[in-house]
Amino acid sequence: MTIPEAARLVLEAGSKGNGGEIFIFDMGQPVKIYDLARKMIRLSGLTPGVDIAIAFTGLRPGEKLYEELLNTEENTLPTPHPKILVAQVREYEYNTVKADIDELISLAKTADNVAVVTKMKQIVPEFISNNSEFGKIDKG
């Protein structure tokens, strides 16, 4: 998706919203970073692999190949625009969320990364630490 396309979707969603909705955009098909790198090199008038090398470094700790926009218990509903969906998300009790966030802030002040991530996983149990040192505390 280009920046102008994304900007138009944001403006359209904002004009259609009633307040409080979470909009999900259909961003089209994924693009491989390798293909994007080759295209950018060629658009610069250079030759991939000759003028500029492309190095494969693999995923760094915590990086993922894809991003989940909603958890498995949540859905989307269509809107009149084919590329804009409205998320149907689960509702949370304010006092519970506030207590969780207050505890998370307190844990963050201790600099105990395992405790912080453990609390985050309690708040968002479906989050899995792919390619991360914190995978050992995933439930499952």
C-alpha cells in the first residue's frame, strides 16, 4: 500500500466513524523485503548484487514475519468501503485494566524484564514470543 492510499483510507475511516470504532485496513498482498530491496536498487539506477549487495541476516530476537491485528476471539465487520473493516473486540472492565497497567508500570520500574513480559503475557495471553528469549514463558 502506498502512503497516499493509506492516507486516503485513514481520512475515509475518520469521516465514517461514529466514535470508538477500531478500523482495520485491507493493506493488500504482502511484499517480500527481498523483492522490495531489489526494486529500490534498480529504481536507483544500480544493479542488485553487483552495485549493492543484499545480505540475509535472519530475524533478530523478538522480530516476527507477520503481525496479528486481532486476537483469535475477535472479528471484523465489513463497511461500505471494501478496504475498511471495523473490529469487533472484546470488552474489558476499566478497573481491571487500570490495575493491570499500574502493576505493569511498577514492574517496569524494577527493570526485571522477565516479570514485565510475564505480566504482559497475562494481560494479552494469546501473544507468543516468537524468536525471543521470552518464548520460555509462553503458555501452551
